[in-house]
Amino acid sequence: MADGGLDLDARVRHAAALLDDPILKEAFDLLEAEAVNAWASSAAAQQQEREWAFLMLKAVRRVRGNLEAVIAEGKIAAQPLMRAVR
């Protein structure tokens, strides 16, 4: 994964700021809700719509998960044992 030229501490701060941003939270929540609604309201014959909804839901969760992974990486790196190894 590309780090955008940022050191780990900067990446962690940036990822945390994004996850704490109320507009981004709202966008994630809206996209998730739209995907779930599209899936739940699809007719039996609407396989393509369900697949789209599934992929949208997976994409939103993957973006959020990637941000959470950056934060987790920072927490692990901040542990004393890991600092001694570096």
C-alpha cells in the first residue's frame, strides 16, 4: 500500500482525523444504508442490482477498514517492544 510520503505518525493522525470527520462518517453511513436498501428492496429477478449493492457495501467497508488498519498499525508500532526493534 502506498504511504503518500507520510511517516507512520502522520498517517495515523490523518486516518484518525478522517474517521472522526462528521461529513465523512455521514457519507459512509449513507452509502452503506443505500447499498443495504438497494439489496433489500430488489426483486428476485434483479440479480445485477443486488450484486452492485453488495460491491458498494464491500467498497465502503473496505475504505473504512483501511483507515482503521492504519490506526491499528500505529498502535502496534507505538508499543515499547516494537520501538526497541525499530
